[in-house]
Amino acid sequence: MNDSIYTIIPPIVAILVAIWRKSAIQALLVGLVLTYFMSSSFAPLTSISAMTTGVIDVATSTYNQRIIIFSLLIGAVLALVNASGGVTGFIHALNKKHWVDNDRKAAMVPTLIGSSIFTDTNLSMFTAGLASQSIFDKYKLSRARLAFILDSTCSPISILLLINGWGAYILGLLDGYNLSDEVGVLISTIGYNFYPIIVVCVVYYTALSGRVFGPLKDANSMVESKFEKSDTRGKASYLVVPMMGIIFITLGLLYYTGDGDLRRGSGSFSVLWAVVTSYLILILMLLKDKVFSSKELLTHSIKGIKNLVPAVMVLVLSFAFGDAVKAFGTGTYVSGLMSSEVSLLWIAPLLFITAGIMAFATGTSWGTFAILFPIALPIALQTGIEPAFLLAAVLGGGVFGDHASPISDSTIVASIASGCDHIEHVKTQLPYCMAIALVSLVLYVVVGSVII
């Protein structure tokens, strides 16, 4: 069955399960099991043994272990930041400066905060949302507009700046394809990632001009916040120091491990030790200020780690499914099919559309990346198309589907953090998503005609 038409069955089944069950974990698990059963000619013992070995290999890989530990530890950092009152302290420090005196400056508050905190999308939206709700109400700006700004400065910013879990995850997906410069390929995707670039431009235009379009123009919701605000006000440094630490330590380690070249540095090593160092610094700060006892620090850290266990399950299954599909020959077959049956010019647009549909149906862009990377990379390597161009189409399409999906966790969190009715947020944001996706699609055709 390897390298034949049957190799496309597992990804298709995974997509259908994702649409049906609205669960990335279930979709990846079904796809993983089916891939191993088909590759072993449905021999139960052989299939189970091979699948177990594959998952263990993924979980014990040094590279993957770094990403898993980083992903869990960032949960501990976020839990301590929130419990210590770091978010509330940051908001208080911002309001104390009296920097906002009109509606455009009010709209710039969540825009700038959302653009600045790109190490974690949920932290970005919650911080920006808490800081902006009362300001938006004061200047009679709708909560739907706030939700749009929050949602449009989380995933789009994260996929462009990449000094975060997104970058580490994508580097993990690039492993094993014999690319000479994985970090270089990752950085090169930024310039071709048209959807998030345009989204960010539109958000800044919206904030600076005060102009909105479509249903968002008529939105006037001012709904009370749905999440509980903490009465604890800690120091703003409890938020600023670890976040800045993660950014600058990551850059420093990338420079060090790359012998002066950021692109050649070890992404997983750099991000992991940046998070570990920032976590330890935060602990020392909290112990010094006697905010928490050692036991309380441990309790909050464990709680934060538990919150990210489902995300780590998606990571492990994504890596395992990607390896299984790669070994099964799905990418090789599809790349050969597309290179002979589909004009090279249309490969990137098709990948963008496919990724968008998958992410919209599943509510997750990461699961989409795991399914489509093993298809896009072999196509690029076989056809000679620049890998970064096709990968950017997958990344942009995934962010588009995630941005537009009503079941996406980022869309839901944006509604909660802004205090906006969820259906209103989806309804007012969707026209923007579709319009920007259409422009992005045209750009992939135009740019593709030049570089292919």
C-alpha cells in the first residue's frame, strides 16, 4: 500500500473525524491508528507494536522532549503570573499613566498589548482584554470591536514572530526532511505568510483610523466580562520580567548556538532554557517578595501544567501522525500526483484552501499543520518549489481557518476576554476573515507566477 493511492486514506479520514467530532486529538488518534494498520496490512499485533514504538520514539526524542517540557512549563509560568496578580498589576500601571484620551488611543491599547505579548496567545488576549474593557466602554467602542482586535493580534502575531511555542512546534514538524537550514526555512515563511500579515495591517488600520466595515460597523455590544477578575494586584514586573526574559534569552541562545547566526541556532534548546530560566527568575521574585510559600508555588505550577496537558497530547499525536504518514508515503504519492496532475502555480493556493477548511472544521491550526506538512514538504522537495512558500500557504491557511472558526479556542477566548457575545464576535469577524483570505489567495497565485 505504501506510495499508492491508499496512502491518502488516513489523512482524509483524520479530516472527516475532525469535522465530525470537532476534536483534533480524536482525529489525530484515528489517523495514527489507521496509518499503522494499513501499513501493516491490518495485522493487529504488528500494527499495535509498530504504533507503540512510533509513539515512544516521538516522546523520547531529545528534540521533542524539549518542546513537550517547554509547553508544559509555560503553563506553570502563566499560572504563577496570573495568581500573583501580575496581569492586574500590569493593567494598573498602564491606566496610571493616563495615556488614553480618545477612542483611537483606546483602540490602540489592546492592539499594542496583543502585539507585544506573543509568547502565549491566551495570555495575550486575557491581558489585553482586561486592560481594555473599561476603556472601550468609556469611549463607546463595542466589545465586538475589542474581540476582533484581540483575536487578530494573537495567532497572526504568534505565527509571524515565532519566538514562542508556535515556532518550536513548527520546527518540530520540519525535523526529518533533510532540510539544510530548518530555522532558515521557518524564518523564510514569514514573508510568504500573507494572511496574518494582512490581518495585522488591517487591525492597526482599524485602531488608528477608527473605521470598521460590515456587521462590525453596526455592533454596539457592551457586555459585562464573563471571566472573574482577580482582586489581587501584584507587581507589573511579575508579568513583564518573565515575558521579556523568554524573548531575550531565546534570542541570545539562538545567537550562541548558531555561532552568531540566529537562523542556525537550536530553536528547541533556546526556547526551552529561556522558559526554564524565566520560570526560575519568577519563582525567586515571588519568594523574595513573600507572595507565595514554596508549597503554594508548587501548587500553582502543577495546576498550570495540568491545564496544558491536552495541548501536549496534541503535540505528541501530531508528531507521531506526521512520522507515520511520512513513512507510509502519503506525501510522496500526493506530491507526485500534484506535480503531474496539478499546475505548479495552483499548488500553494490549494494548500491554503485545504488548510483553511481543515482548521475551520477542527478549530485548531496546529492539528492542520501536522496533517498537511508531511504532504507539502515532499511536494516542495520533488517539484523544486521553495519549501518556505508552500509551508507559508499551509501556515496562513491554518491561521485563517482558526481565525474564522466558531469552535476555535482562540475565537472563544477572544469572546470571553472582551466580554462580547460569542456569536456576535464570530458574525462580525467572519467578513474580515473571508475578504483577507481572498486577497491572500490572489497573492499566492501572483507571487507563485513569479517565483515558480
